[in-house]
Amino acid sequence: METINLFGALLLGLMGAGHCLAMCGGIISSLSVTSAANAEKKNWHFIVIYQIGRITSYTLFGAIAGWFGLQFSHLSPLP
């Protein structure tokens, strides 16, 4: 049985934080500012659609990466 390396998980999380701050934070900040400036239009649905798309795409890409990892694990000579 394999053990989880918590330091490795922490390191991967910290490495991903830069991407989240730079890309996701910038996009959602611009949508939020636009929504606040046009409060009478109620642009909240753009933010909800963005979040649903972000979660869906990350889930899909994670599933694809997991599938490839599973396929390559069958080629490994390790037990």
C-alpha cells in the first residue's frame, strides 16, 4: 500500500496557488468589478457561469490525466 506524502501535497498546492491568483483571480475580479459598476443589470449570472465552467473543465482535465496515469501505470514494471 502506498502512503501519501503530505509535504508533496502541500508543495503541489502551493505551486498551483500562483496559477489561481494570476489567472482565475484576475478574471473573476474583472467580472466582479463590472458587476458592481452595473449593479442595475445584475450581472451575477456571468460569475456563476464562469465558476461552473471552471469547475467542470478542471474536473474533466483531471479525469483525463487520471485516465492516462492509469493506462501508463499498467506499463510500469513496479509491483
